[in-house]
Amino acid sequence: KVNIEIFHQAQLKKEEKIETMPGVWCWRKSVGIEKVGIYIPGGTAPLFSTVLMLGIPAKLAGCKEVVLCTPPRKDGTVDPAILYAANLVGIQQIYTIGGAQAIAAMAYGTATVPKVFKIFGPGNQYVTAAKQLIQQQGVAIDMPAGPSEVCVYADETAVPAFVAADLLSQAEHGADSQVVLIASHKNIIEQVQLEIELQLANLPRQDFATKALGHSKAIVVALREDAIHLINTYAPEHLILSVDNALVVAEKITNAGSVFIGNYSPESVGDYASGTNHTLPTNGNAKAYSGVSVDSFVKKITFQQLTEMGLKNIAQTVIQMASGEQLEAHAQAVAIRVKDIESKM
């Protein structure tokens, strides 16, 4: 919790007032979105870490009302870890609703669930589809974040056991998880495959992982430039760089949700405790979307204030532009004030 708070607290920056020209002042203010909803998956695994990832930046941003929806367990109760995490970040409104119906409840409001202005959180393909539908009806969402993905780029400096563990850690999320390995040599893939078979045998969620691995891909790309191009085209949610000079490669990545650099930076640390947010864009949406941050929970309102001299200085520019667009009332709103200023001089 502390690491997540430290990283997200640093995202709160005070905006400066800018004098764009003499007497013309402009500035921007971040205001927390008043009512937000967070969806916490819990159908096959209680993702209490997502409570921290969404609840912490929501509170830092100053959101007044945070509504949490999560699927109940078979006995109708919420997993205690989710309740504990919610209490830790100060979330008090918790509803035992899962899937697309939870998104609908928060989007439209019900007799018991408040309507919110923006909905956050990952989920399966049905949750993702529901979020995209309600976005068309005026409720904002964080991003399209569906079934989870990992892409591992490995060369001869990678440790096959580490790579296998990273691929399996993603595959165990669910049968629809995406697992991709890009390797510089075929023998790397063969070594990783052997390790996967050894480690898979001991996993409690072996069934989920096996199904995910059934539609996974392993690709040999000999040239580093081609591998980087492939990664940026795929735009993975999680990217692990198990290669020589990984930091140099990382600087060339333009499309990814979150990047893990080097053999000792497993995706698991970002999922839980390094400090970065694990709610990230999937399905290639990293080409245009960022992961969740404090910025996701605020609106930026711009302000401007002009002195009499400031308005006089800018008046002719505005009047000429308004006239050019044939919007004479716009021009008149400036001209009438300039006339008043000149009458007092």
C-alpha cells in the first residue's frame, strides 16, 4: 500500500498560473471526479490488489464518493481480503454484484446502487463489452481493459525458468488470457517450453493456465529491430524485457501498458507492490490509452482572468478571428468591453 501511495502521490502536481501576454492570466486546476465506481473481479480469484490500485488514486484525487462492486462468493459473502483492502483505503460502499450487471448498476443507478460518473476496473470480455456500451451513453470509463495479456521478449541472456514462470503467472488469470513469447532463437522457446511443463504440473490453477496456453504464441524474431517493431504493433498490456541491454530496448517501446525491465523485474511486482498501477489497457489499446493514474480520477478545469489592459491587448486578435468565422456576437462581446475601457481613459 505504501509503495502505491508514494508513486501515485508524486503524480499530484500544482499547476502554475501562466501570463500568456501582459494582463492575460491562464491556469488549470485538477478537480476529483465526484462519483466513481470501481469494479473488482472476483469470480475465479478475489483480486483485492485491484482495490488498492483503484481506491488509492481515487482518494488522492479527492473523489467524494467511491462505489465498489464485486461478485459474491458462492455463499453470498464478499472475500474478506477485498473487504480488508476496501477498509484500508477508506471505501465504505460495497455491493455484491458481478459481471455486466454490476457495470449497468453503477452506470444507470438502482434502488440501492448510486449512479456514478466514471467506472474503473478490469474484467472479463462481458465486463469490457458492458463498459464500452455505457461509454456510448455518457458514462466515462477508464479504458477498454479486458482479458489480461503478457508479452515476454527473451534472448540468450534470459533465464528460461524465469520466463516460464512469467508466462504461467499470466496464463493462470483465466482461459482467455493472452500469453506471447518473442524469442531471438528457437532453442530459447524449446527451453522455456520444458520449464512450463515442469512448473505447470504444480499449479493449483492448472486448468486455467492450460487453456490459456492452448492459444498462446511463441515467435522467433532474430533481429532486435524487428522484435521491437512487433512489440509496438502488438501493444501488450504487460511487457517483460528479458534481454541484454534491456533498458536500451525499453526506451524504444512506444506502445505498452507497463514495462518490466531485466531478469529480476517480474510482472508480479507491478501487479501487487512495486508502486505502479496494474489497471492497464488491453487488446492493442495501449497504442492510445494509458494505464490508470491519479489523472484518471480528476478533471482538469481551465481558468482565465484578464485585466482591462490585458483585454485591450488581445482584443483585435479576437475580433478579427470572430469576424473571420462570421460570428459577430463573439466579436461584439469583446468590442463592447473595449469601448467601456476607452471611455474611462
